[in-house]
Amino acid sequence: MKKSKFLALLPLLLSYIHIRSIYTYKKSVEEITKILDEKQSTISKHLAVLKNVGIIDDKKVGLYRFYYLKLPCVLNFSLCVEQTLKEKIKLEKKLIE
């Protein structure tokens, strides 16, 4: 992923960063929707983008998916960008080989 694409996610990421609980507790889409006062479809799309770039992950429990921060380094965003891009490059190299 290009750095510019990743940085384009910054506004989206920042909307979730203020939810400190996602750092320490797994949250369902429903819980995040209530906290952010947004539509579930919007939250689900944003979570999919964040998951796709490796910032968050989820765990399915019964009918629900609980999202959690996969990269605690997001608190130090500049290092997080660098680390994520390196991991993405490593993964892409493995796929090519």
C-alpha cells in the first residue's frame, strides 16, 4: 500500500482513536456505533478499511464480531505508518515469491 493511500485514512483513523476503550477492550459494531453516533453501515465500512490495512482485527463470538486494536503503535502514529508499510511490503514480497 502506498503511503499516500495510508495517510488518506488518517481522518477515519482519528475518528476511532478518541475511543480509548477500543485499545483495551474489544468492541462490537453495535457498541462502536453507539459511541460514535453513526450509522452501522458507515461504521462497518470504516472498520473493514482499518482491518484491511492491518490497524485493527476482529474476533467472531456467536453472531457478533468484536473489533480490537491490532497495532498498539497507532498511539505513535508516525512510527505506526512506517511499521505498517514495512509489514505490507514483507507480505507482498512473500506473495510474489
